[in-house]
Amino acid sequence: MADLAQKDKRFGDIALDMRLLSEEKLDRALVVQDLILTRTKVHMPIGKVLKEMGVLSQDQIESVLAAQKFLGADKMEGDPDCQCDPPENLHANQGNAKVLSVTITKDKLSAFISPNGQKPEGLTVEALKEYLKARSVVFGLVADEVLERYLALEKLPMEPFKVASGVEAIPGKPPEIIYHFDTDPLRIGTLKEDGTMDWKNRGDIPQVKAGDILVEKTKGDPGKPGTSVCGKEVPPPRMRNPKLKFGKGAQRSEDGSHILAKIDGTPKLGSDGKVFVFNMLDIDGDIGVETGNIDYEGYVEATGGVNSGYAVKAKGLRTEGIQDAVIEVEEDLVCHAGMYGSTIKVGGSLKVSHVHNCTIEVLGELVVEKEIYESTIETNGRCLIVDGKIIDSRINAKKGIYAKDIGSEGSTPCKLTIGFDRKYERDMADYRLEIDALKRQKQTALEVQPQLASELETIDKDINALTREQNNFALQKRQFEEQLRGEGPNPVDPDDEEQRAMLEEMIAELAEKNEEFNTRIAPLAAKEKEIKLQLEAVEERLKASAEGVEELKEIMELLTEAQKVDPGIPELKIHGTIIHKTEIVAPHKELTLPEDMQRVRIAESKVDPESNRYHIKISNLR
């Protein structure tokens, strides 16, 4: 997966250099690519993503793939890095008004001259070399005799004449990321050419010990610089320097060149390139009365099965069989035997021998070896049972259904829905509900906001009125205190006991009134603070609602774009027999088979490329 990411990075860099797209569009395409990988567990090349988004054409994609070798080799123009002036007149003598133009290729490795009109008279090799030198063309000049032969021509050809060649830089070898563990241990079995499934390549879950090397980064080779026709160093082509990324359970070595296991467990390469080590829970026997329900953030591997009435929640699960259980795993589930009467939710792919009376939701692909019987299944990938049969079941498969036989004479007909992305529909519905809730939250806040503002204004007026009155009493108190101290315009005689007693009494009354004002103002101030906090909370809710709505709209837009780039495949391939009355539902059409059919392909398509009319076409399977 890391190699694929590196290839995509190189493709994007070249497309940017060729100005075929903007960084913004490339970044958006990478987000869409990541969404597709997350939702389907399938890596779509970035070129295909850009094509499906309408950003690049197939011709442009092919030109990008070939561009590294030929970019700029045929385009001649002045090069500011070489300090080459724009083409000017070259005079063999003062009376000559004709010119020779000097141009330098974009890669700085070739210089050309071309006449603009008649041949300059009296032009010598030395004069031409001086002219080239003045335009910074100083390296890799052709031999003097070659220039002499060119100047000796009676009429100079209009085609550009190469006068200098630089030395091309030797590309280096970028550092390489080497994984010392199987990065895809639970791979789905592959379809053989004859349409059967290879079930032997099931893969083993890798195990590591603390300190084991998980990833190694080689030093690479920086390459060797070249020399431009201007005598300047030409650096080797820019190389991507991959980073070692790690997460929980892993760590970087002291010299930074390795990622090591921090704990014993199972290594895992994430879709973002990070390497993790998860604890592995090994269960010798069944998951049942001896173990209880399992809720584990790592991987679970049981030599037995999951017994009736028990539940497993884990990163991934490998077991023998599952009976009347509830299973939820974030990644892949491998069940070597069968599943019976269980509710299964899988965030990756599911491989199982046979399925009876189950309700299953799979984000990746569903691979069944023998049969699906009386079950309700939804998968965002393909439903593959190419060597087995489907009986009395309801199946929704975004990428189509591939089976040997469908239905039987004595069973209820199957209902097969193809080409729909039910997870996308549910996610979009959930996001719309979230947006409605945020809008209601915003509306409630908008209704509360003016009420709180009005209440705050009333309290402010009351506080201001009381404060003004309190300040008047405080001023009188200070004036009386000044009189007692013998200060101000009306000082009291220190010997006037009666006047002093009266002032002291008035000062005490004013102090008492001040306390009364404080008592009246305090609850108003507390209420004012409370309302201000409420207003701040309302403003935060308004801001959070607006940001939340915009964020959800962006997610919905990206999901819709990813859905367009990675659409469903409304297709059935039957290698054996499909029984009459089987109901087939495609995005635009529905069909109930009127009769039994053998070895057929049933798919929805447009009646013709220009119309928006669809039909379900039945054709023989090759």
C-alpha cells in the first residue's frame, strides 16, 4: 500500500509540474481516494480518480506517465536561472541590423541559435562565441569547426541550430520503505480464470515480539548533479523522501531508520501509512462460557468457534464457526466453517464457508465458499459465491453478485439488489438529520439571544441607576470626612464638639446606605454575569452550529464525489442456474425472471449512450 501511495505522489507531482491541475484539485482527489479506500477497502489509482472527477483526460494521464523523461525537452525558451537575456540583435558590423536569437531549453541542457531574417554578414566564430558568452551560454559549446561549417552556409536554415549541450544530472534512488511483515495477511481469495475461487491462500496473521524490526528505511542514492549550458549545477530530479510513520504499539529507532515493535502482538499497516502493533488475543478453544463475551481492541483468534448467545467486539476476528452470536469487527472476519442465526457487522471483508439465517453487513467484500441460505446481507463490495448457491435470501451488493446457482424449486425466490450503496444512503440521511438538528439548535439560540440581550439591558440600567445614586452618597461621605479632618472649603473647628458629632452621625448613616446599595447591587451584578455567560454560550452555539453545518455539508459533498468516482456495478453473473421468479432490483430498473436461466450475465445499462433510459439486459455468460 505504501508503494501505491508513493506512485500516486509521483503522479501528482508530475501533473502539478505540467500544470494540468491545481494543488487544490489534487488535494481534493486525494481526499476522495482516501474515502473510497475507507469505504470499499479498494485502492483506486489517483489518475483514475482524477479522470472520474473530470479533472484529467485519458490523454493527459498518459502524458503524465511519460512526462518525466520528456518534460521540457522540446520546448525552447529563455531561462531566467541562467540569466540569459531575451533574444537581441547580433551585429557583425555596425551597419548590420539582422539578428540571431538565442534560446535555452527548459531543462537548461541545450542552447540553440536561429536566424531572424538574412544571414549576418562578416560574423566570425569568435564573435559568435563572445555573443553566446554574454548571454551566459558558457558550457558544452560545440567545436569551433562545427560553428565554422554552420556560419559558412550560404543561407542559414530557419530550424534552430544546437550550439551547446549540458551534462544531464544522474537521477538518484529515493529511500525505500521495506516492510518486514505481511501487510495484507487476510487477503480475499482470488478468482481463477475458470471463474472458481482459490480458497487455499487464506494467509496467516503475523506475530512480532517487542523490539522486532517492522519497517526499514533505506538510505537511497542522492544521484549526481549535472551542468547546464550556463555552467551552473543542475540538481538531480527531486525525489520524494518517504516518512516513517507509526502509531500505538510501535516506535521509531534512535537513528530514525527503523520502526520497531513496542509490544508483543500483531503488526498492521493503516490506510494512512502508519504502522501499529495490536495485542493478539489467542483463545484455545471456543468463545463461550469459559471466556464470556469478548470486547477487545486488538485481534482475536480462536481455535474453536463462537458459541450461542455470546458476543465478540474486536479489531479483527478469525474463528472456526459462529452460532447464534453477535459479532462486530472493525476490519476483516475469517470464519473457516459456517455462520448460523447470527448478526454480523464487518468493517473490512468477510470470508466464510456457508451462511444460514444470518443478518450481515459488510463494508468490504463478502466471499462465501458453499451457500447462503435464508439470510439478509448487505455488502459495499462484491458478493462472491462463485462455486456455491444462494437460496431464499435478500442480498444487496454494491459491486454485483457472482454465484453458481440462485434459488431452488421449493424455496421462496431470492431478492437481489445490485448497484446500490446503502451505506452511502444511510450516511447521507444521518448527516441530513444532523444538519436539521444543528439548524434547530441555531434557531433556538437566535430566539433566546434577543430575550437575554433585553434582560441584560434592563439589569444594566438598574445597576447604573443604583451606582449613580451610590456615588452621590459616597461623595457626600467624603466631603463630610474632609470637614472632620479640617480640609476642604468648610473645615470644622476641632473644638466644635456638637458639629463634629453631627458629621460623624451623618457619615455613619451614609456608610450604612452604601452597604444597602451594595446589598441591592450584588444580586443584580450576579444576574448580569449569569446572563453574559448565557449570551456567550448562545454565541458559541450559533458559531458551533454554523461550523457544524458547513463541515457536514463538506463531508456530504466529498461522499457524493467519492460515490460518483466509485459507483456501483449493477451486475449478476450466474455460472449455473438462476430460478424463475427471482427478483432483481437495479438503480433504475427492476426485473422478475420469467423462467429458469443457465450461465447468464444480467446487468443494467443505458439503452444507448446518449439517452437517460435504462434496461436490464440478459446475455449469455462467456
